[in-house]
Amino acid sequence: MTPGLRDTELRRIVGARGLAAPRVPASMASYVVGLSCRACCTTLPATRLTNTCPTCNGPLSVDYDLERVGGVLDRTTWASRSPTMWRYRELLPLSDPAGAVSLGEPITPIVPLADAGDGGSNLVLLKDDGRLPMGSFKARGMAVAVSRARELGAARLFAPSAGNAGAALAAYATRAGLPSRIYLPESTREPFRSWPAALGGETVFVAGTIRDAGERARAECGGDGWFDVSTLREPYRVEGKKTMGFEIFDQLYGRSWPDVIVYPAGGGTGVLGLTKAFAELAELGWAEKLPRIIVVQPDGCAPLVRALEDGEIRATPWTEPTTLAPGLLVPAPFGSERVLEAIRASGGAGVSVKDAEIVDAMEILQRRYGISASPEGAATFAGLRVLRDKGTLRGGETVLLYNTGSGLPFSINLLRASLVAAPEP
């Protein structure tokens, strides 16, 4: 079957194919051919530490020789390997996969949510990344980013964080034998305040939001061997997040392949990871029907949703951001142009939900389905009703909700109390 226009456009946008790049010798373990910038078409070798594009400061993408990959893999190869994210090594950037910094990242389960599909009109599934190390999907990106940074000679690693990313960076950097520094907003709640230090990282608390934390981090760590692993400010966290899409393909293709993936978006790295994975699978000829990506954000901080609704090419900073979902409190996502472009190319959209609806969704997922979901992950369940009311979901479609983290660090009673103390915007 010939891919449709939407799928072709998605592959063009997130795959960055057709760019001139040197081919690697067949004897090398890595299938990476270089780095490229979608915004200005700059190409770079992938053999040295690199943050953003030196021409336009935009995010960089990792390009692979997919023709060679297709020559050594078929659809069944990955499923025959050990059930960890490293089974996808041909489409991961390490030159030596044996050097991966790992805490045993498992393939996370996909479970059906009975009666969640509005009387059976939609099959609703949930992928649960709360089972990963440190209890969140951040383990995927940091495992690959830290592995590649060490492979390329990084001496020290830093990043701002709203919570889970800081814990993941500290854990993987410690595992790699590298010092790490995590910049956290002063408003960060426990246990996210203490986890990075407990896992071996240095913590710095900053007044304001994660945007303020990032600005201070880059001001203080601009030299002395520090390497920035912030969201989209280096190319390899997206590659780790890409394994989300590969796992969905392994688990569901030919059975309950999703028409729609509902995803909670903060900085947007996961959106790019998913769409890049599906673009590469399509180019390999393995997956022709690509899911629509619908992002969910809280209505107190929804810059991507607003940009999608207003037809803007980039998200403008959200003033006075507020939400009880720490991973979604990102008022000014870096590289938002790429994120918005990928959502639109998938045929997707965006929707916002109230904090009270997020807490209700957390409780329903716990009590009805036995699933411990973070506020970010529960936001996707809260978005279901909004999406149905808007007519965004079509009858008979399979919908996959992505839970990005465990709800164990959160008390529903305390979250409800915080709603009373700080009313909805």
C-alpha cells in the first residue's frame, strides 16, 4: 500500500531524510550517518559532543542509514531479543552498544481499559511507563543521552528539571561514573526535591519556573567541561524516547495498532521521539498506517495547545503558569516549532484539561483499573471526555493513552487540598 500524503509528510519532517551525509563503513556498529537541523538544513558529524545547531541554535536530529538497517533487520528481529529498550540498538546512536549505561529498562506493558471507550465506541489502551527506573519515562531519554555523552567524552552533565528528569539524570550519571548538577525550581515538591541528591547528583534551587532554572543552569555551566542534557538542547534524549514508538510497534502492530496516541506534553521530547520512531518504521516499510498524536496540557499551562489552536508555528511563553502536574509546567518549550510541526504532520491536535479533572482521573485509574498514574499520565485519561465531546475521536478507533510516570510519589488527598488552596485559573 502506498503511504498517504500525511504519512509521507510526517516522514519528511521528522525523519530529516534526503540530506547529504557521509555513509558509515559496514564494519561499524553504529548506523548513524550524522546530525541534521530541520530548520536550516545544516549537517554535522555525530562524532563529537554537540548541543544545538551551530548555525541557527535549533534542535538537532540524529540520522541513520535506514537502507543498511533494513538489510540486517526484519519485523520479527527485535521481538526475539531480551525485553529491554536496548533491543532496538540498530536505531539507537551508540557506537558500542556494550557500553550502554543501563538500569535494566524493561519493555513496559500496554493494558486495556475496559468501559473507558464511551460504551464501546473506542478501544482504549494505556501504556504504563511508571514501571521504568525512577518511575518515569525520563529513564528512556536519559539512559541514551548519558550513554552517548560518556561515549563522546563528556566530563560533567547538567540540566534543569521539574522533577522526574532530575532524578533520572542523577541516577544514570552516577551509574556512568559522571558528576551531575540538577537545577530545580524552588517550588519543586517532595520527593522530587530530594531524589537527585539521594541518587548522587548536586542540586541547585532556583526561584521561578523550569525556564528560570534552565537560564541559570546555562549561565553557570557554560564551561569547565559541563555538558547540557536539557530537553532538545542535545540530540540524544529524543533517541531514547523513540523507543516508546518501537515498543508500541512490537506490542500492537497487526493486532490493536492505535489510530490515536494521546500524550501529555511538557517540553515535547516525547512527541518527537514517537513521531521519529514511526517515521523510521515507515521508511523501513514496516508500518504504513501512522497514529495521530494528540497532546494534552493543563489549562493553566498550555502553550503548545494554544499554538495549535491559533495556527502558530511556535509556542509563545505562557504567562503566570500553574498546574499540579510538575512535568507539564513548561511555559516556554524550547524547539516548539519542531514539536508543533510533528503533531500537525501526524494529523494530530491538542487539548487542555483542568487540574481537578487530572486528580479525578488519577483516582479513577487507581480505583477502577489498579493503575498508578502520575498527574501527567492521568491527564490523558482526563482528556478522553474532552476529545469525545469535541468529536476528535472517531467511532471504532483504537486510542492509546500514554502514562509517563508512576503516581506513587503523589497523594490524591494532598493534591485535592492544593486545589482548594489554589483555585483553577
